[in-house]
Amino acid sequence: EGTPLVVPGWGGEGMDMKTLVGPYCNPDHRGLAEALAHYYSLPMFTLAGASDSKMVDQQAGIEAALTMMVDALAGGNIVHDLGYLESGLSGSLAQLVICNEIVGWIESFVKGIEINDETLALDLIDEIGPDGQFLDTDHTRRHFRARWYPDLLDRDDYKGWLTKGGKSLAERAAERVEEILAEHQPEALPEHVAQKIEAIVRRAEERVGGWE
């Protein structure tokens, strides 16, 4: 049932010879397992969005973003470990919501830009000319919502940022976590979906002998 084999996208990096820690975010072999999985037409279980940092800081953001971008370009099927810190020994909900922001950025990037007569709007460009502006045109109103807009990343000017509290990304992410925990109402899994999942689990347990 399903695939009998899933290729892991990590494990070949080896330990850091200065610390003897197995790093989660080494660049040396990243993408190789994905290439092998695609070559053999096997599903790919990748590791991205994690960090070797011990806290939600610049290192955590850099490593999460780079690994997620590489996995997106390499074409992994399942991406695991978003929000993990300390080389997989701990995790952070704030880091997880930051990773969600990165996912949105990457999804917009890999989707690309639609190029056609409507999106190029060459007639409108000719009409407006080099000294005009496009903010109040119907074309802008039709298309500006198609662009990606961040929830956490700050794009305001300095005064606007100060007016909103002058908070760092880590602080804004921590506040977002509290909002989600306080307000979010998860949707129940549809009963027919739950039954199908339970049936798959039962068949797997019969095949391998169940869990002790």
C-alpha cells in the first residue's frame, strides 16, 4: 500500500569535527539525496526549516530560509523539521511561525510570474508614460492582491515601525504564537477521512505486527 520506500534527505553530512555535533544545516551534501530520489522515481523525505542555533535569532532565520529554499528547488515531497533548533534537540513555536512566513515567500517565488498581454499591460505603460504613476489605475486594482504580502516581516518605514512598538521579528513571532494559541479554532477532521486513515493504520499494523 503506497510506497514501500521513502528516501531520507539527510544523514550524509557527518559530524562537525570541531564540536562533534551532527549539524542539521550543512550545505555540502544538500540536494544530492533529492537528485537520487528523482532519478529512481522515489518519494523524498527532506529536512528543512531547522537550525543549529539554540534560540530564535539571525542564525535560525538564515539556516531555516536557506534549507527551505534548497529543498523547494530540489523538489522534495515531504519537508520535515520546520521550527527545530539545537540540531534537532529542541524546537520553538515562534521559529515555526517564522518558517511559515518563509514558506509563503518561497511559494510565491517558485510559482513565478504570469506573463501575458493582461499582466504586461504594454498599452497602459504607453498611455501613462515615463512621468506617470499606476496606483489609481483599474489594472493595479485588479492585480495588486495577487502579490505575496508578509504577516510578520516588516516593510514599514522607521517611524511606522516605531509606532507599532519597534519590535524584532522574534518578538512579533512570539506574539503571533500567543494569538494562535488563544484564538485559533481547528477544524475537525472529516469523519470519512478519519476512517480512511484508521483503515490504513490497521492494515499497516497487521502487516508489521503492530506497535508495542
